[in-house]
Amino acid sequence: MSSMRASTAALGFLFMAAFGAGPAGAQAAPDVPGSRELHLTFAGDIMGHDVNYRMRDFRDIYRGVEDVLLAGDLSFANLEFPLDPFRPAAGYPSFNGTREYLAAAVDSGFNLFSLANNHAFDGGMEGVLQTIRALEEARSGSSRPFAYSGTRGNPARPFGPETLTVKGVRIGFVAVSQFLNERDDGRYVHVVDYDEPGEAQAFLAWIRSIAPLYDLLIVSYHGDREYVQSPSPAKRAFFRELLSAGAGIVVGHHPHVVQGYQLVEAAGARRLAMYSMGNFISGMTWALAPSQLGGMLAATGESYMLQVDVRCAPGGCSVTGAQPIPIAAYQDGRMQVVVARLSDLADGTVTVSPPWREYYAARLELMKAFLGLQ
């Protein structure tokens, strides 16, 4: 244990971004007559690699964290694959999921999905249409609020925000991607590239026009460089512009590793930018060994769920707290890749071999340092 822990200082650069992760923990806020509290959970990418599809029970993925997902009014993830039942399940490089794989995520508490990502058009038009059909069926069978955004079934209709009402709070939800792996020409997937000034400014103007329609507007953005733990200056600036334009929360993904989050003041309210939530579940670390403490491969196996408290009063909504929960994807006793709290893997609450327990204890220290946790 001592030799592995001694390595954490040298490996700290793998988690320390160029800016702080942002203040953790709830922030006290005065009670306002007529105010309503929302409890939201944000996670990263739900990937579908071949090893993930070989599981006996997909619900096993979530058992270690579903208490958090089910406790939130909304629990967000990026669904990074099409769902076409007429194609076989497939992993990288051209993904396709199954409805059973989606159902496990929904049953475990996820109810707010981004469909806009670089793999959204892997199955072409039919993949998009079948994915929308699968999400509609999931919504019809859900007893909780449920929404998805980022694609459309009819190119003649404009992309628009999804609308939910939760505890009397009117919430708008928009998901976009910076690019696609397969060419779509803007027909079925909502693409906005912040590196293209015209696209970025048009999208910001649209956000300013729709933000007044909602008490809280959530924007999901899929983009930036893969496997880099500091957001590009352009993305950071664009996220701040989105908050100034009226988004209350901006959640980012695509790098497959974590980046920081920031609470900022904009238009008299506290708002939140999450630059990258990393992988929630994937098969990227299938061949990882506990001796491989350093390197970017290890970082693709961990992320965090961010529990966000929002207070909404007649004048609008403000983020009052953000509490991260570090998590990791690991191989359980059935050789299945599932998710657990890093703290449970490090302290023996979840059974892993001694080398792996040391590994997760060291990785937890790195994640705590990155997130500013005690």
C-alpha cells in the first residue's frame, strides 16, 4: 500500500486541471416564500462496448449507485450509441445498443438523456429514428419525469427544447454535439460547433430567445478533445457564454475523462458549468491491471456523479450546492464491468482483491485532490 500511495503525488497531474474543480458541498441560501427545491444528478457517458453487452443482467451495472440516481428529481447521462433493434449490438467504432441495455439505465434512475454525440449517426437515419422510438417507449413506461434531446425524426421540423415540469418548476432541456463521426449535414442530429463563430453565435442567440420560457434551462454539450483533462479555452469560454445567455446548467461530455466544474454568478443567479463528466460506464478499462496506476487509460475508468441542488423562486432558479461522488467502473466477481463508489472500492465495502483495493485507494486520493474534497 505504501509504495502505491507514494506514487500518487507523481501522478497528480493526471487529475489536476488548469483551474479549480469548483467549490464542493451545499451552499446555504436564504428561504424565499414560494421557493421550490430540485435535486438533480449529473453523470457522464453511458457507453456500449462489446464487453458491456456480454453481461447477464444489465441492472448489475447500476446497483452500486442506483440509490443516488433514484433519489434525484432528474438524473442525467449521455447515451452514446444508437438503438436499432434490426442491427446486432456493436461496440467501437460503430456503436449500436439494445433496448434491454437502455431499460436497465432507466430502471436504475436515469431519466434525462442526451442523444447528441459523435456516435449519434453511427446507424444513419434509421438508427436515429429507432433510437427516438426506443426513448419514446421508455418515456411512456416511466412513472418519473422523462426527457431526451439532441436528435429529430423529421428534418423539416426545427430542433427545439424539450420541456418538463418538475415540482411546479418549468425546465427546458437542449442537447447538441460539436461534430459527428458519420456525416449528417444537420438533418437528424443537432450539431453546433463552438469553433465556428457563426454557428456559435446563432446558437447563443437562440438560447437567449428560449431561456425566458423556462425557470431552469439545462444545456448538454458534447465536444472538445478526447482524453484531455483540461477544457480547451474555447470550450470554457463558450460554456460561460451559454450561462450568460440564460442557461442555468451546462453539462459537458466527450473527452472520456473528467474535467472540472464551476459555480459562477450570472444575471443575479448562481449557475453551473460541468466541462466533462467522463465515462459513467464503458469497457475501456477491460484489460487494465492494478499495476497501471498512471496513464490516461486509468483515467477513463473513473468519473463522478454530481449531485446538484437548485432553488427556484418566482424570479428564477439558482444553484445552491454541488456535491461530487467519485465513482469507478470495475470488474465484479462475474467479470462484468459495473459501477461503484470509489470510496466503497477503496475501503472494502465492495469486495475486490488486495491489489485492486490498493489501486482504488490511490485513485480515490487523486480524484479527491482534483475535486477539492477532504
